[in-house]
Amino acid sequence: PQPVYLSDYQPPDYLVTHTELTFDLDPTATRVKARLHIERNPAAALSAPLVLDGENLTLVSLGLDGTALEERDYVVSDTTLRIEHVPERFCLESEVEIDPNSNTALEGLYRSSGMYCTQCEAEGFRRITYYPDRPDVMATFKVTVIGDPAREPVLLANGNRVEQGERDGRHFAVWEDPHPKPCYLFALVAGDLCKTSDRFTTQSGREVALEIWVEEENLDKTGHAMASLKRAMAWDETTYGREYDLDLFMIVAVNDFNMGAMENKGLNIFNSAAVLTHPDTATDAAFQNVEGIVAHEYFHNWSGNRVTCRDWFQLSLKEGFTVFRDQCFSADTNSAPVKRIQDVSFFRTAQFAEDAGPTAHPVRPDHYIEITNFYTLTIYEKGAEVVRMLCNLIGWEAFRRGADRYFERFDGCAATIEDFVGCMEDASGERLDQFMRWYSQAGTPEVDAFGEYDYVHGEYRLTLRQRTPATPGQNEKLPLHVPVRLGLVGTKSGQDLTLTLDGESLGKEGVIHLRQAEQTFVFENVAEAPVPSLLRGFSAPVLLHYPYSREELAFLLTHDSDGFNRWDAGQRLSMLALDDLIAAHRNGVEKVMDTRVVEAFRTLLDGEVSDKAVLAEMLTLPTEAYIAEQQRIVDVDAIHAAREFMRQSLAVALRDEFIATYEANASDEPYAPTPEQIATRSLKNVALAYLMAIEDAKGLELCQAQFAAGRNMTDVRQALTLLVHSDRQDLAAPALKTFGEKWAHDSLVMDQWFTVQVTRPQPDVLERVEYLMDHPAFSIKNPNKVRALIGAFTQNRVNFHRLDGQGYRLLADVVIELNRLNPEIAARLITPLTRWQRFDESRQALMRQELARIKKEPLSSNVYEVVEKALA
Ligand code: B3K
Ligand code: ZN
């Protein structure tokens, strides 16, 4: 496979103005007729041949302006259809046959639980018909779907249904989408589905019908998605002035889906895990996830669909911006500080790891082999951080003006990242050329900060130094424009001090701009010695080092006015203590708990923090994955032992406080996914986890009672997890059995049942994974199952990284099988093996050995690209 380069971009030679498709559905032999109204791009050479993309298609017939083409008129290869001479403007008629049943890659048209559905982004449409499969070719679509009235009574496509009827024992529906779109936004769904309906009136008075289509047994699980959709529609009107533009908006739930969901115009297709919720089957986290994904896909209607990407290198143009939009929506709807804490802790664990590994790439990559491999944390989450920085740099008002300008100027167009940033420059008058480096430079910048207080002159000098480590293919890095939001917290007053920089007052909190490799900022009139609170709200996606003492961190933990940084101070304090424990474990000396951490937690539990959701986060120790990210060579076992020791020490020292917290937050209220209830449950369940860390009688009693009460899935799953992860298998086994039998009919709950079992720290897990792979509820063809069982196992650090290499071997076996069935999922699953550089020599050797074994297979371009980079 050969890479594609951004620098090779050429506008299309031919444009499609209107696309007419007719699908005659059949499980193994669907016929697709296409009539493409094509025009030569005025910019293209007169002699340009017509080259269309096509894969896994059987060509039945081809015609041009009503005349059948002979075989000598065109050339068909594995990936293209080429016609050497075509007129300036013409209609191309083709008919192909495809096989939805055997489509296990879940790209193009496939069947899931007997229903037909499509996934076309990024390059799936070429598996449906011959077409210029690129986002800068935009056409209006008219789609006829013909199916069996009994097997697929519901026939859906994008836009508005303009006709339906029956003919020769079959039935059909005709759909028209008036908005020109690239083919990656095309969608079709056909099956035996039921809907829930609702309405939304837009700010300009358009009546929109809302429909969520599901299998009949899931009709009671659509309420939260529908409510989320309406909130998202209203939010986009009030926040961005964007309203919906069709009379119908549909969501469909599909059981086999490679990712969360897809923003097809007017017909969003969702992984059922990302749309279905019920208090008995979905946890609070799942409810919040559904809300965020429904909003994300809806927001794409403007940031993605009305304005799309010129080419796939610009993917973050729509994804980074849309993630930023959905993050802000969720922050407005729930606890804003907790949303930020959760996003950042995930980001610093997973995106930082991506940046530090062999697949590191910029927010706008300059080449790729397989675009499907670039739906990454860097494109999505780092892209969102970059947009957030832009917004903070120029201020919300200018940002909003820039967004208006962008949506107006590029409506109906395929745009670039320069177009977007250009609108922000125009709207703000700010020069953003240095800022553009965030898009082209890969890797996590590290910022070293040092502060000195000068009593005599009342000055505080803050020196910031930045460097970005080399990443594959990018050795030289230039300084970035890093906005650092900060406060100086007075050690006597405990208050934010007024910031004066170069004679100008910034108020109690300010943003300083680090643009050079090293810069010193001198704050004047600083009345007392401060502790700096740096990078508030994670104002830039960097790794910040500051030599805080534990006393300073304990001070910030209780005094910082920024909720995010208060939490971060707690994490840093825990990290210092964990470092000591890790060292003790490695040196074989007795572990001693740092009492400052215990006292800090005691203060928290004594009611220092009023937002329970924030408190629950503050009481949660950094994850093993996050701790590992802080080490150059990861010691899996020492990390686990240290963190367990700390959890147990805290539980022993604060047992009464945790019991009190548990009891104060237990409630009989009927379940609602409100921020208040979610906060209360998370605090209660954090307390329960500490109590179960020591498995004493009280903890076990509360845990068993919580499981047995079965109030909602959040509480039940937490109780089940704590039992299964404890050493009390006598209690865990019956609970698992009860749960598994009760929910055997519910695939999404069974996914949770798999995950709970394969994330336990005890050493019997690998055998459990193998056993569960043969369980009737498991299927390697279903991506949710693969993620719930295999994906979850690879996150079980002590077991996946077993010293005998069996964890790696198991993963490689699955990857080899999935490489044939579903290359997109296979390539994603390999990720943990690509991080071999971070482990000790014997694990490195074992991981590389498995990568090499995978490499010997006949590989898909997806897996090839990842393995190649990992072994480079
Ligand atoms: N745009 C889709 C992702 C498609 C990925 C295809 N391999 C989902 C989203 O970001 O909203
Ligand atoms: Zn998206």
C-alpha cells in the first residue's frame, strides 16, 4: 500500500451535480443502479479521463447518455473504473451487484441483525457504486429503495420521503435530499424497525419531525436520546445561531457498528450502545455518553455537513470543531468542572500516549496510507483542544463572529483548516500564523515552569520553557503559541492576588502567551509570597512541569479558585506519593503511606467541596494508565501494587468517613439522569469502592445490599464490579451468575457483563477471556463485543502485560482473525502492542514478536500501516 500526500491534492476533474440511485435489496445480491449527472470541472484539462472509485463491485452494465458502453470503452480495476473520453457534460448510468451479507468490514452497505444499513465515511461509498468518492464532490441525491414488504417494512434514506408504493410484490420508497452533499454522508436503512416520534420547532418556526428507529424490544430505551436531541437542537440555536434545515431528522440504532455513530444528512446512524438507555440497563456514564454523541452528530449538520472537508487531511476541521461544540454543550448541561476534569484526564492519558508512540501524527496529518486509521484522539480530542485555545485566545464573541463568517462563507462548500482559522483571524484581527503550528506539529509540548518571589521588590518572576519531543518523521520542532491561564494564590490570604504585568493589570486571573522557547514574566506589586496556579482549566494541551512541594499542592487543593486546578493539585499530590510507593515496591522495602494525602482526603470528606460530582473526582486516584504515562519505562506490577496500597491505606484511615459519605448519599428516589442524582451516585459509589478495597464486613454488606437492591444499572454495575474484583469469589460467582441469567437477552448489558469479568486484577483473567470468547453471547463479528471483551482485557494492565506473553499472544490471534473480517477494528485493537517502547526489555521482545507474527500475514492496508509504524 502506498501513502497519499496532502501536498498532492488536486481539485476533481469531474463534478457530480445530481445523483440518482436505485437499490433493489437482496441479502446476497443487491442491485444498485446509478445515474450520475456529471460535468467537467472548468479547471480541468479537456482531455481528462473520468476515473471513478469502486471496490468489491460486480459491474452489470454501463451506459452514457442512454447508450450502452462496450467493454473496450472503459477499464475496470480492483479499485477504479476509467473512461478515457467523455463529453463536457453527461449522464453516466451504471448497474452493479453487491453482497451485503458477506460484508463483515461494516463499510458500505451491510446487514446487521437482519437489517440493511450503510457506513460510508470515509471511503465506504465506493463499495456501493462507482463514484468519485471524495468529499469535495457534492451532489443532490434522489434515492429509491426497493425491498421486501415483510422483511423490510421500513425503507429509509437521506432527506424527505417524496413517494412510496408497491409493485410486483415488492415495495419502495423514494427519498430526496435537496442539500448537495459528498457521498460519505449518504445513508440507507431498511428493516423491521419501530420508531418513537417527537417534534421540534426551530427558532425561525420550521416544524421538524424527529424519529428514533429501533428494534421493537428497544422502544422503551429511546427517551433519553430524544430529550438529548432536542436539547442539542436548542443549544445550537442559542449558542451558534444554527438551526436545522430539513423537515425530518432521523436516528437509527444498529447493533453492529464500527464506531459510536455517523452524521449522515438527516439520517444519523448510531451504534445501539450510543443511543439506547434505560435506568435498568445503562449506567450514568452511558446516559452521559449518549447525550454527548447525539449532540455531536447533530452538531455535524453544520460543522461537517453544510460545511464539509475539502479532503480527508482536513478531518479535524469537522471533528475537532464538533468535539469542542459537544464538550461545551455537555458542560452547559451538566457539571462544567467535572466535564472538563473527565475530558482532560482521558486526554492526558490516552492522547498523550498516542503522541508519545510510533503512530504520533499532527492534528492535520500530511500523509496516510489508510484514512480509517486517522479517526484518532489526536484528530478528534487534540483538534478540539486547539479549537478551544483559539476560542480562549480571541474570546467567545470574536470566536462566534468567526464561526458565523465560516458557516456563511463556506456553506455548501468543502473547506480547509486555513479557511476556518482565516475566519477567526478576520473576526478578531489577531494574527494566528504561529498558532497554525498546532495543526502541523505532532507531539505533546512540555512546558517547564519555575517561579521566584522577590520579597524586597514585591515581584514574582515566572519562567516558562517549552520543547516538543521529536516524533516519527518530525525531528525539528518550532516553538508553539501556548496560552497559559494562571492565578497567583497568596500563601497568607489564600486568595488570588491581582496580576500586574508590564504595568498592566490583568485582574485576579490572566492569560499569558508563551511564544518563544523560553520567556520570563515578571509580575509586579505582588504583596505576599504566592503559589502559582498554572494552566487553569487545562488552557493548552501541554505537559506542565512545576516543582511543587507537597505542602504547596495541599494548599492549592483547598485554596485554588479554579475547580479544575484544585482537582489537578490533588492528582499531583497523589502522584508524588505514588512515586514513593512505586520506588518502595521496586526496592522491596516497606511501603509507607504519605499522611499528607490522608489529611488532604480527610479535609475533602469533611465537606470542603460543595459540588459532589467534583468531590467524587477529587477522591479518585489517578488510573494505572495515567500513572504509567508518567514513567519512561512502565513498571506494570509496581504501579498496581502502589495504587492498591494507597487505596487500602486511605480506606483504613478514613473508613468512618467513607461509611458516612456512603450513607449520606444513598437515596430511594426514582432514577433520573440529572446532574444532581449523578453526582450523588458517583460520590456514594466512590465511597463504596474504598470500603471494598479492604473488604471488611461493613463494605461487603453494603456492596451486597446494593447489588441485591437492583435500583439502577449504575449502582448494580458498581456493586457487581467491586464484588468480582474482590478476593471474595464465593460472593462474586453467584452475583455474576444472577446478573448473566437476568440479562442474557440484552446484548448491551451482556457487553458490561463481559467487561466486568475481564478487568479484574486477579491472575486468572486470561483463561476467563478465552472461556468467554466461546460464550454464546460473544461474537467476533460484533465490534461492541470485541471492545467489551478483548478491548477491555487489554486495558487490564497487570494481566494483559503478563510476563509469559500470553496476553500479547491472545491479542495478536484476535487481530489476525479480525484483519480478515473487519480491518478497521483490527487496526484499532493493536494499539496497546504498538506501545512496546515503554516497557522492560523482556516485555518489549514479547510484544515485538507478536507484531512480527501479525506482519507475516496477508494484511489489510489498515493493519499494515499500524504494524509497519510500530516496528519501524
Ligand atoms: N464522522 C464519524 C466517524 C466516521 C469514521 C469512519 N471510519 C463519526 C463522528 O465523528 O461523528
Ligand atoms: Zn464527529
